[in-house]
Amino acid sequence: MKAVFLDRDGVINSLVYYPEQGVLDSPFTPEQFRLLPGVAQAIRKYHKMGYKVILASNQPGIAKGILSEEAFEAIRRKMKRELAKEGAFLDGEYYCPHHPEAKVKRLKANCGCRKPEPGLLLQAAKDMGIELSRSWMIGDGLTDVKAGKRAGTRTILMGRKKCELCQLMDEEDVRPDAIAPDLLAAAQHILKQEAK
Ligand SMILES: [Zn+2]
């Protein structure tokens, strides 16, 4: 079994701009959760290509005390509902709830599942019988690329060719197998690789 692992924020749903902090971050309410265009279609495509589609996401909001369990669950439900409306679904969802500086004691940890650590992918592989060398990790951050590489998958960075992360990629010497602007383009890349 092979899988496409997807980061959530910035890949499945748009990031939310918080003007007070001047930052882009995860949605903290279901209302703020918006699927990006083409995501459901791309997930259907991955399934058609024989991949399991598995979410692998750092979600430290509860640990940091800025997100309630209820809101987290409500966001998950909305995500699944919105995908289902367009005939798409996820085969698994894996979240790291930890943060090294967490306010919530039980979630304060230097864990092995917070990306760039590969724990989420390794756990999913074990649970679902995934061959990581035939799998892909797709995310919009270098932490996603690192987690994929550490787990032994190929990696696709979501972004533009002239990207803000390119300098960082050079500095940290972390290179994805490809850069794609969205999940549909990533699917095209995977198809091309399989045809080789
Ligand atoms: Zn963790």
C-alpha cells in the first residue's frame, strides 16, 4: 500500500490572517476553515491512482491554550463534511498535539511526532501497512519536507518556483523532489513520475 501524506493548513485549507499579530496561522474556528480550490478533486485523483490519502499535521493550538478541544473537533468535522460534499475523503488523520513550550502540561513534550520528526508518518505506516518508499509527503513548509525525508517518502513542497523558502532550502540544504503550486499540480507530478 502506498500513500500521499498531506499537511493540513496551507495545503488542504487556507491559512488565516490575524491582523492583530500580523501573522498567517491555522484556523481556530470552523468558520475560519476554508478548503482550498481543487483539493477535493486532487484527493479523488490520488485515490484513483491507488494511494491512501492521510493527513499528517502539527496542531499545537490546544497545547498553547489558544484552541479548545471542541473547536478542534468542530474543524475536523467541517473538513470532512466539505470534502464529502465533493466526493472526497481522507483514509486517516494523524495529528501531533504537542509543543515543547506548551502551557497545557500534559501536552508539553519534545515528542517524536511533531514535524520535522517523522513520527506521524511512521505511525500511519505501521497502522495502515504503508510502504513509505512508494509514498509522498506534500506540505507547504520545510518541516514537511524534512519529516517526509526522515520517514523515507518522496516530497513535494507546495509553493511557487520563485519561493520565499528557497533561500532557507539552500541554508538548510533540504530539497523537495518537486515544487508544485497546489495539490492538483502535485498529482500531475506524481503521475509523471509513475509513468517513468
Ligand atoms: Zn507530538
